Amino acid sequence: MRLGAQVGLTESNFVSGVQTARYEKWVLSREEAYQTQDPQGTPAAWLDGRPLSPDVLFDPGAFERALRV
């Protein structure tokens, strides 16, 4: 909660959410899904259901070509 307070998150909804781990199950389920889809981690991106190579993400020309396909 200290980190949240450092960025201005001090409202009771935030504090109670942290204290009760309100979104823990959701976060863990999302992490499991991400690991299933891309066990190599970030950066990861998909375009029309196809994984894009990290090299494409950092090459403007390659990224533009991928968008045109």
C-alpha cells in the first residue's frame, strides 16, 4: 500500500482491495493464460491471431509490413 500511496492511491477501495487481495485470482488466471500463450514472456504481441516476432516490434519497417499483410 505504500507504493500505491506514493502515486496517490489512498482511497478506501484501493486499500481494501490490497488488504483482501480482491483481484489475486484474476491476476493469477491472467498470468496462467499469458504463460500458455507465450511462455517466453515479454515482449509479446499477436496480430490477427498470429504471434509477431519481437524483432518486428522494434523495427518500424518490419512492423509496417506486418500490418499490411
